[in-house]
Amino acid sequence: MSEKQDVITIDGPAGVGKSTVSRKVAGATEYTYLDTGAMYRAVGLYLERLGINLDESETVSRSLDELRMQLLPAVDDQSDICVLLGGEDVSDIIRTPAMAMIASRVSAIPVVREKLTEMQRVLGKEGRVVAEGRDTGTVVFPMAKHKFFLDADPRERARRRVEQLRQRGMEVDEAEILAMTLSRDKNDRERKIAPLKAAEDAVKIETTDISIDEVVEKILQKISPALERRAGEK
């Protein structure tokens, strides 16, 4: 039987609060935060800037040979990680609703998933990582010690996304964001490769009516005994 990895995976659909929860869990455990969604957004931006037709898999594959992407740690548990694309900081550019939709399309391309999954596994190889995304518990780190799947009503997720974007100074329409949320849900759940779903051994947390801090507390309550045992073994 393979040994479990010292990794915490937090998966779920768009707008469920994965990023905020993952940052806080990483801060509380002193683990590294790995935002896999940001990686797909960055690749989407990269391919868009090159004018690549996403339906041409061979062209996409060749383009990825020149991809230069770097992830830098967030400055605190309130900030997103810093994403560099060819040395350029694209952290803010990739956080728009439009880039989220492109990321959803890009994530369904086999060659992209293969490349990014490999990168993610390298980043998580040494353990002590909180990995956030849509398939981190099912595909990227199937042997993770702790797995969680967050979910919430689509309308609540859209409302949260609107609030988040407005806090960043963006003008957004709530009806449009809801439509994009539902569309992305459909794309992510129905794609043939690594569809969005909870791992069989994941702890599912319904977040519609509870706060971010309450979600974080539920996760920490589940993993704390294991962390305490590990500390005692040192």
C-alpha cells in the first residue's frame, strides 16, 4: 500500500471560497499554499495572448514548450499568490471573470492538464502543501492525507464572487456572474478529463450558510489530531 502524502487538498466549484479557505488553512498549519486554478488561468492568458486556437491541440502542445510560469508565495493569508508569466506579474490580470471562463476551457485540454498536473506534483513532492483546485484530491494528489470538498448554492457562490470582484474595484453584473458560474459548473463537471467531483475519501463541507472562518475551523478540527501526532513524533 502506497504511503499517504503530507498534503491537504481542497476542491470545489467556482466561487465556493476555496482560495480564501486554503490560504487560511495554509497559514494556520504553516504549509505552502498551492493555487492550481491560478496556474490554469495563467496558461489561458498565455495562449490567448499568442492567439492560439484552443481546438488545435498540436499547436497548443507546441506553445506549452515555451511556457515560463512561476508561482511565488502570498505575502499573507489575505492575499493571492503571485503568478509570473515570462517574468511578468499577471496576478491581477488572471482574476477576472473572463479569464475564469477561459481557464475552464483550457483545463479540458488533455495536454494542458498533463503538463500542469506534472508541475503541481513536483511542487507538492516534499509535502506540507495545501493544494486548492478542482481535481487535487482525485487526480493530482490521490494519496493526500487530508481531502476536503467544498460546495454551496450557485446563487450564493455568484453573490460571493460579485462581492469579491467589487472589492477589487471591478464593475460586474450579478446576473451575468450567476450565468457564468452555472456555465462553468457545467463545463467543469461534464468534461471528460478530470471532471469536477469529490474524491471518495474527501470530507464534504456545505458552505452556503456558514462563514469562511467556520469552514476553516471545520477543516482544522479534522486535521489537527494528525498534525499534533506528527509534532509529537519529531
